[in-house]
Amino acid sequence: MNPMKKILSVLTIVVLVATLTSCEQKILVESAVDEDGAIERAITFTEVDSSKVNRNMFGLEPGESWKVDVTAVNDTASNSSDKKFTIRYSRRFPSVAEANAEFDNDRDTLFHIQSTFRKEFRWFYTYIHYADTYRAINRFTALPTDKFFAAEDLAFINRLPAEGKKISKADSVFLHGLTEKMYVQYTLAAIFEENFNMVAAAAKKENLEQRWIDSLTRYKNEMFDIISDKPEEEFIFEDPFMLQLIDSLQIAFPADKIADEYRRLYNSEFAPRLKLMLEASQEGKFTHVIKVPWAIVETNADSVTTNALYWNPPIAKFALKDYTMFATARRLNYWAVVLSAIVVLAAVFIIFCRKR
């Protein structure tokens, strides 16, 4: 199977994963917040093979900082490749700044989580405002989402319920179309735009005259039509498929002069980003838990149990834009209550004495 067909097949699987629901949990992210702002962060992969120990979308690996627990799920499997494990990473961060240095860095080949913590004193109560934000997994740079998706699409994503919750028939139909638009139409168009831009960038680096790039641009729509309308066309693509596409159309363009640079850009800058997006989409199920030390007064959680808050966001929630999960908790300041009572009683006593 050539790589373009393979990409389309993977995207089809992603659509099915994104639209079907089950009770299987793939990734569990937990943030236990202390009142001083320290965070106990744990990430658990369930029903996965052992490769997740050293290679996963968060960039976690065993070391002095992370505690790793690996438990076999089906240890009786006859074939080692069929064995599944639960892998749990855990680590304590003294502050959100240190947690963000690990999870919200500038590496666009990793899944990012941004955490915020704010403590607020209001005399009778002290409040904690905490949030975890999943950064959008979209790593395409050549096709902005606001150029492709309507405001109605983004508004629909905002009001999607938790994974597994029932939605109306009309919303189900809309979601099916939007899922295909996100994971097939947009993804395919963005892949093409990125590769076209890489060819143009390689041409500039190799000092090709502008007329060559102009010549290629005239065939841009035709090239895209081939990979979008005729995915079964028999092309022998290498991963950087634009070279074979140019050759198949017999475009007047010196592809041999830019081939090495284009392949370098594809393999070093584009392929790792695409791999992250496909991996994050195929995981299918995310559960996020925030635990706070005090009584909860405000949150956008899907469910709450005592001081633990739970979210089960569908992938669509953070495929195109950031998705924030927040909690506000408060603690009664007993000393403030006592002091206020003393002041009130003292004032009453003084007033009573003056009247006498």
C-alpha cells in the first residue's frame, strides 16, 4: 500500500474511533493540587503494549524524576506482541511553573498540557483557582483552521457533551459530518498544503528561479484533485509524495534539484508532527481528573465526587483549539470568623455601655 493510501486508511480509522464510544479507557491524566500550588501529576496508559514505557505522546520516559509502574493486563497471552500493560507515570511538581516546563514546552511533537494556579484571599474564605488546558493537537501550520471551519462548527464543538453521553439525532448527524470534515477533508488538505510549501521552500533554498515555483503553482489544484478525488490511483509514492506527483503529471519542474532538501524537511519537520496528531487521535479515550484540597464551588467538570472532578472530553474538544478544565475551591477562614465575631461583640458592648 502506498503511503497516501495508508494515510487515508489511517484517517478512516480515526473517524471511526472518534465517532464510536465504549467504556475502554486509554489515557488517564490526574492532577492532585495542594493548597500551596504543588501538583502531583500522574499519567496512566491502559491496554497498551510495552513500547509506551519509552515512547509516548507526552515524551515521558523512565528516569530519576518519574516513577514508573508497569502491570501486565493479559499476562497469559501466548504471543508477546499481544500482551497488554497498564503503565503509570507519576511525579510531584513544586509549582505549576515546573509542571508547565515539562508539559507545555515548545516541542510541537508532544502532547501539551498547560496548568494554572491562583490563590485568592477574601476574608471569610480563601479560594483556589486551578485549571489544566489541553493544547490543540492540530500541528498543521499551512492551513489555519479559521480558513476552513465555520463559526458554527467551532460553536458545536464547544457544546459537545462528555464522551459517551447521548446527543440528539440532529446533533449526531452534524457530528458525523464534522468529524469527517476534521479528520479527512481538513487533514488531507493540510497535508497537501504543508508538502507543497516544503517543495517551494526547498526550491528557494536551492536558489531555483521564481519561474519554476510559478510553474508548479499553476498545477496546484490539479495535484490536489488527484490525491483527494482519486485516492485509489496507482502511484508509487515515497513518503514525500510530491516528487512522484510532480513526475506523474510531467510538470516542467527540476524536482531532482530539490529532492534531498524536500525529503529532509519532510522527515525532520513534518513527519514527527503528523505522527503525533495521528497517535493522539487514535488513542480515542481521554479521562482527566483534578483533585483539590477544599470544597468545590465552581467547575466545568462532567462529574464531581467529593473533592475529585472528572472530565471525559471527546477528541474533537481539543483537536482544533485548546480545551480548558477548571475548578474553583474554597476554605472557610475560621480565624476570620472568630475575629469578626469578637469585633462585632466588642462594638455591641461599647454601644451598650455608652447608652448606659
